[in-house]
Amino acid sequence: MRQSFFPVLTVVAVIVALWYAACVPMNGQWARDQAQRAGVELSFGELVADTLSQQRPRLPAPHQVAVELWNSTIVEEATGRRGLWNTGSLSNRSLIYHGWITLSATLLGFAIGTGLGIVLAIGIVHNRAMDQSVMPWAIASQTIPILAIAPMIIVVMNAIGITGLIPKAIISAYLSFFPVVVGMVKGLRAPDGMQLDLLKTYNATRAETFAKLRWPSSMPYLFASLKVGIAAAIVGAIVAELPTGAVAGLGARLLSGSYYGQTIQIWSALFAAAILAASLVALIGLAQRITLGRMGMDR
């Protein structure tokens, strides 16, 4: 813990320092223009102070993003709870509210993508025809930019009367199934020839070989692919909210921030998405440690 904490803390400190340093040239021109219009000349200290406290900066300072995160979560959530008590509705300005909307689509899409990926991987490993046909198509599907296909999926789903959570979940599943397919195919093929031959000498069936050898051997690969898949699912859910003009979700916060030039709001929504993704990856990592530990594997 000590060996990993200080290097990480050092890297974070360097990033924050560089971030603060970048705010001065990025936001300095606006400060100079305002001072020139007012007929005053800014000293370097005044220039730095102004670039770190603008309401709509090109690059928000770290403390501005932190304050916005605090106000959009703790403060707004407390306001929302009072509103729930008084009016029966939560605050739609809370990042917790918007994060939950995005998380719902993410989890549903991740479940669909994971299930589809595992089924396809099993078929690819056990059927040569699927290996030759499905796997190339799975690879080719990821060459299509998600920004191009997301509006098409939304329009088609809306045309058949399916709106809300399902279209966003489908886009999340589209991004998350591929890492699971690739990881599980690699994992199910991980046992070497001697292990497979040993089970053949015991007259094991395909199902028994799968249950006793291939499936346990694939667990490390499965959890590694799940970590990639859950992060991709969040990206898919946020991207799916952009072409719909959604009024709720982290994608909606990004849209509203871009419409009104609220760069601090945009950055706070981005950090909220990153925190959400990191939390989900950490939960999968915890499940990995518990599962592999009980199976007697290296964690």
C-alpha cells in the first residue's frame, strides 16, 4: 500500500500542477481583453488570480471543478431530498440524479453485452463454423464509429416505439460485448493440450470438459475483459444520450453545458463519469479477488 500510494500521489500532484499552469495561458487572453477594455493593466499576480476564477473559462481550474462537483452532488442532493419531502421530486441538477440515469442504462447494457459475449465465445470455441464466420464479423463491428451508429439505433428504435432506457442500453451492449468475446475466447482456449488429453483419457464429455477445465481457466480473462467492458458501456450510455437531446443523464449535462458555454459544468460531468467508471471497475476487481481467491488462483 505504501509502495503504491506515494508514486500515485506524486503523479496526481504533477498533473494538478500542470493543470494549474495551463490555466494561465488558456484563460489569460480573455482577462487581458477585459482589462484592456477597462483601461487598466494587470500585473502577473492579478492575471493569474483572474485566470483561476473566471465564471466561464476555457480551461477550468482544478478547484473550480472540485467545487462544482461538491455543489452538484452533496449540496444539490440535500436540496433534492428537501424537495422530495416538500414537492415529491428530486433535484434534476444533482449529478447523483444524472449519474443514476446513466448508470441504469450502463448496467443493463453491460449485462446484455456480457451475456451475449459469453454465449458467442462459447459458440466460437466449440464450433468451427462460428469461429470462421462470427469472429470476423465481431471484429468488423467495432470498426464502425459509435458516433455514427448511435443516432441510427436511436432513430430505428424510436420508429418501432421503443424509447427511454432500452436504446441506450443497446448502444452500451454494442460497445461492451466485444471485449468479453475476445477475452472469453482466449480464456476458453487457455488450457493446453496435455490438460485436454487428460480429460479425454477420463472419457469426459464436452460439457464436463467445459465445466471442469475451460470455464475455470477462463475466469482471469473474463474479469479482465469485464473491466474493459464496463468502462466501454459507460461511454456507450453517455454517447447514446447525446443525439436524443436527453434531459437527464451525464450526457445531458454535457449537452446543456456545451449549449450555454458552462465549461465548469462540462468538466464536472466528465469527472463524475470517470469516478463512476472507476468505482465500477473497482467493484469488478473486488469480485475478481474474491472469486479467484476461492478458486485457489493467483489474484
